Amino acid sequence: MSNYTKKQVSDLVKGTLDWETVHLMLSMPKDKDRYKLYMEVLQENVSYDDKILLAVGPHLNIVESAKDQEIIIKCDCGHEFGHYSKNWKLGALIYVRDSVEKMKEVYPELMAPDTSWQVYREYYCPSCGIMHDVEAPTPWYPVMHDIEPDLKTFFEWLEMPAPAKI
Amino acid sequence: MNDLTNPVEVLGIDAGGTMTDTFFVRADGTFVVGKAQSDVDEANAVLTSSADALAHWDKTPEEVFPQMVTCVFSGTAMLNRVVGRKGLRTGLIVSKGFEDFHRMGRAIQCYLGYAFEDRLHLNTHRYDEPLAHIHDTRGVTERVDSKGGVVIPVRLHEAREAARELIEQGCKAIVISFLSSYLNGTHERAVRDVCLEVAKEMGVKIPVFASVDYYPVRKETHRTNTTLLEAYAAEPSRAILANLSDRMKDIGAKYDVRVMASHGGTISWKAKELARTLVSGPIGGVMGSRYLAEQLGYENVACSDIGGTSFDMALIVKGKVSMHQDGDMARLVLSLPLVSMDTIGAGAGSFVRIDPYSNSLKLGPDSAGYRVGTCWPAGGVDTVSVTDCHIILGYLNPDNFLGGILELDVPRARQCVKDQIADPLGMSLEDAAAGVIELLDLSLRQHLRAMISAKGYSPSDFVCFSYGGGGPVHAYGYTMGLGFKETIVPAWAAGFSAFGCATADFEYRYDKSTDIGITKDSTTADKQEAVDTLGAAWKELADKVMEEFKINGFTEDDVTLTPGYRMQYLGQLNDLEMNSPLTQIGTPEDWDKLVATFDETYARVYADAARSPELGFGVTAAIMRGSVETKKPSIPSEPDAGPNPPAEAITGTRPFYYGRKWVDAKLYKMENLLPGNRVTGPAVIESDATTYVVPTGFETWLDGHRLFHLIEVE
């Protein structure tokens, strides 16, 4: 088992860690401190004090609200999407690319899907406008619910104290 | 004997990443080994190491160099330049539309050289930076088909434009590699001439390499990589070797420095194709084993070389070393013939950790390398290495590690092994450390056994040679119970690679791919054509060989040419390499003789019943080897002095942990042991450069050639 510094974990998140170390991290069993360090690094990157429990996107986290200890999904900017068991996408701004013209904005002609078969749905934060996710479903498909984590078991695995309201 | 009757004749150099070894041999075979820390200026390290070696004879390089006749160099600088991507900026011109194939690395370079688990898992796959950047790559319209016919003539105005752009961008060399150029090189050569013209017009002098002039073989990724290395990595080496040669000439050397090449021969440092010397260190050991085996009459030898980071194995069968046609090195596929070797990433310096899920020991895959382990605080290592375990258990002498140049902290190593290994496993410190060594020995033993049995042989037909810095420490462990005829440890194990380099022939080898196929329906005219094609290929290669020898002032009378070929049953994937039974071919009957030789070889390598002559026969490559006579080291020969070691060889005892208990191991000084002396374990035989461990249950005796024979007595 190896040990890594917080600086190394921070570089890993930023994508600037050297490949030799990344390779070693990937090949070796995970060190015990890693998740704790990872959460600390994420926490430093956001403006709010609510404790981050799990990342669900590059700018989207499940947090324990400092206000009432509810477990909610929150954007880096502070926008709250509601309880973590609900699909956050339903509270996002949605842009659907469902025509040749809209597809042309992102792919050259003839290199994009036929929009009668497949569309792109883009989900944005209503407060800061950052893109949180893109789906590529058939046009009639319902909004996908990507992750419904079992936080209780997760924290048992981590052998870390679990938040009260899970 | 005085200097006149017994001059120092041969020098072998092994310039590794951490140590530069030199190996000097006198006419009667007596030798000295020198060591020095490697240096950015390789010539400095070589001269320091030489002074260290010659001090044993109370001599200086200035006295000795003028009398020497042979010097062979092998080093890792070129390899490091490739691995670190610190080569010459090189532009690449390819067939238009194929600009990306070089960086795609045949889709296998992303996992080449990785441990098994990392090859399986996609997330660890990664493409190294290509040798030529995509921005330094240009396509030129042209096409040659798979039979060598021109489909699209080359557009030279595009080549002109490409060359100008590449030179303007700052490329210091240009490589040209077109599809199927090994069948028809006219396009590449035309573009080469255009590039040279453009460079001249622009007033710059840069080298231009057409792949067909260097490596006219199939598989464009292999061919392109190899030709690129010639520009990217070998060009800078020329300057370094020129400097080494000059420095030696300054103090009176009269010989020409030669360099060990991957095909097992040595070539001049002035050779046109220097990329062949990319990997040479481990090959030196195999060549040394072959030479030793030949001199002493051993037919089948298993070579094993254990260093700090890896374990290299090779087989010599009936005096022959097998060759691999497209070796891969430094995570690049290459079209270089390479001495076949199996390498695993476990060595005497491998890190040791506990796998938290299975709660078991895990070795490597990384290693402490020159930083040794936790026993050397200055090395800055916090993770336990195998060396730490050796130090704790008394295998190695902490006060004389690498001749005493490093100061070791044994209590620190004990504490680290206790905290990281022994306590988590709930074992005593000694048992935990012994477990690590047993695990390493077991894994080496399994690989050695697998390599031999996978080729259809049995260890009982082989003598095992054990060398390298760590070979003598582990020899008993990785050969135990395998049933080798004998295990032999040369007293110069640590300098064995350097010795091996000095035993290799001065030999050039060139290969050319051919597409010759003859079935039972073929006519005599077809056979005539096949013979003519092969003959023409040999002629072309022989001219290249002669061109190289002429650089060193040899004439055709000095050079022995050995033609060879690779043949297969048509439709099979594997081919076999063999020497031609004929030096000249010209008639259809000659074809039948080539076939007969192949049939015999096939039956010997596989089995009589596996032969498939009904499929017809194909020649996939023409090979030409040319060599000239060189001075090689003699094997020492000393008189028998009886079984009892002299008093000056016995240096005391040391606590030594083996078989779950501490015992007192007798200590001997290797240099003072005499031929015929017998040593029964537990014993540790020490010299500055290596340590030879003989545990309880083993016995060893030194023969007249200064080879230790290790025998299992229980």
C-alpha cells in the first residue's frame, strides 16, 4: 500500500499529476486516506461550507447542508438542486439539440447523429450557467436518473462516520 | 609474468544508469573489474572506472591503453534518451493520408512493457509521446502496392514543400518512410534526394534518413520507429562516442571502439546504423555465456541475470542463441533482430508492500533502483525493498555494501520492515523478511521453469549460469529444486555483461524482407526466379555489410560473410531463422538444398511429425552477417590448490537467518579463494562488487577457470 500527499491528490483532480504516479495509483491497491484527502481537495474548490460527501459531476456534489443537515445536491456556485434521492436534472435548465442546424454547432455536417434517432440533452445550472451533464438518448426517452447512491453502505465501506440524515 | 609476455589486451565497458563497469583482461585470462558512478560525461566515468580497475594491478590507464587491442562499449544513454524523449527534433515524411500511423503505435504500444495486470486493464493503457510530433509530420502523395508496383507516382513538388516547412519549423533531421517501400524504394530515395537538395538551398546541413536505406523490412510502424531512432537517438550518441574515442586516443589508445548491438555482435561506433545498439547491456551477458559455454564445452545453457530492477533470462540451445525478428524496446515496436530474452520486472531492489485486501506480500512492480531501500536514508526511500530484507538477515554486509561507498542504517531498515511488513502480518521481523526473499526466489524460479518448459525443454538438460549484481545472492534460491545439471556462478558475475561484450564478434547483420513462395505445383522456372530473388537480396545486403567494414579500413579478404534466411511452411505464421548451407546460390537445385536445411531445422526445433512440406515453402527474409577476426578474452586457467581454503580467504563469521533460525555463516573473501577450494554452507563469499550466498544444504567449489559450481547436497 502506498501513501500520497494532499498535493498529489489535488494534482490528480486538476489533471496535472505526472503519469508515473498516476500509473502507480491505478495499479496499486487504494490507500486508506485517499477518499478523505479527495474530499478535502474538493471542499477547497467550492465557495460553500456544507460538507461534501460524494461528487456526482465535475462541478456537482452531494453535500450535508450546514443549515439543517439535510443531504442535498449542490453546484459549485452554491445553487441547490434539492434532496439527493431526487433527480437533480429536473431542476436544471435543459437545452435539447434535435435538429440538423443545432447539431451543426457541435459537429461537422454528416458527422452528427440523425436527430430522429438520437438527440443531445444538455443540463445547465440555473444560477451560474455551467454545463453539468449531456445525455445522448433517443428523442422519446425519459430524463435519465444517473445515480441513486446508497450512502449508508458507502460510508460503512469507507469506515468513516456517516452523516446523521441518510 | 611481465607486461611484454602478458599484456592487458581487452577492455569491456558497461555504462549503466548508476554504475559504469569496466573489465580488463590480460593475455592469460586474468582480469580486473572496475566500478565508478556514472557521469553525464560518459568518457569521464569510463576513465575513472578504468583507473579503479587497473589500480588492482598497480597500473594506470596511461600505461595500459596503448597496449590494448580491443575495446567494446555498451551503455544505456541512448535508451534513456528515448525513454525520456530527449532526442533530436525529427521531421517525418510519410505516404499522404497515413500521417497518424506513427503515433497510433500499432495499437499495442499503449501497453507494451507493462506488467500483466496493467495490460489487461484499459485504464492503465497510455500512448507515450510519439518520436516525431504530428506537427512535424507531412504526407506526400504517392503509392506503391503490395507487390512493389507504382500505383501513384510520387509528387516531388509536395516533398519539396514538406522538407522546406519541416526545416523552417526547426527539425534537425528528416526521416522518410512510405508504405511498401521495402519492395520498391524509388519513391523514398527520390524524396530523400529532394530533401537534401532543399536543405542545401536553405543553407542548412541536416541528416536525411530513408527507411529503405536502413531497414528495408515489412511492417511500416516497426520500420518507421527504427529509422526514426536512427535520427532521434543515435545521432546524439555518435557525438558522445566520438568524444570517448578521442579521449582514449589522447592517452595512447590505438584500437577502434566498438559497440554492442542487439543482434549479439559488435559494430563500430562509426557505423551507419547505430540504433542497433539501443539495447546492449543484457545481451552482453548472453554473449558472454555463449562464449564461456563454447570454451568449456557446455551445449545447453540457461542464462539468468538478476539486477536491481529486473530478471533477464535467455536460453542457449546446442551452442546457439535464438533470435527475435522484431524486438520491442522502450515501448516501441522495432524492426531490429534481437537476441531473444525473457524479462520480468522483479529484482533485488523491488519494493515490498502488503496488499490490504488479501493481506499478503506484493513485490514491485516498481523498485528502489539506485536508491537501494530504507537502509540508505540518503536515498530518500520510505518503502521497504528486497535489499532491506537481505541486510537484516545477514545476506549482505552493511559495512561493505557496493564496496563500502554507501553508509547504511540497519536499525532504520529493521524498523521499516517491522512497521510495514512484520506487524501487519503478525510475524516476527526475521520471518517476515525471510518470507519476502522466499517469495522473490519462488517467482523467479517459476519464470525460469516456465521459460524452459514452454519451449519444450527440461531443466535437466541445462547448465544454469547466474550473474549480474544480484545473481550470486539469489542463485541458490531460484535454482533450488529445478533440477539443473549444474549451477555456475562466475567469480566476475558483477562485471559479466562487460566481459560478454568483449567476447562478441565484430559483426554486422542486415535483414531484408522477401516474398518468395514455392509450392509443389511450382515449375523449375519458378524455383530459378526464387533463387535469383534471394541471391539478389543477399548481394544487396553484402554490399551494405562491406560498406560498413570499409569505414574501419577492412577489405573483402578480411570479412567472412554468412548468408542466412527465414523460411516457413506457406500459410503458417511462424518462420525459422537459419544459416544458409550454401554461400552462393544460382540454380533450381540450390532451392532444394535450402528447403532440406529448413526441414531438418524444423524437425529439430519442433518435431518430425509436425513438418508440413505439402503446404509449400516461403522465404520471408534474407539475412547477411559479416564478421572479422577480433581478439577475445581468454578464460583464466589456474592450478588446483586442494579443497581447503587458505587462511587469508577466511574473514570471520556473521549471523545469518535461514530456515527459520539464526546460524553463524562463515565469511570468505572471494578474491583469495583458490581453485579446488570447497565451501560448505552456511557461508557467504564476499567481494567488492558482489556477494555469493551459500546457505545450509548447499556446497560450492571453485574450478580452475574461476567459476563457482553450486551444488545442492540435501
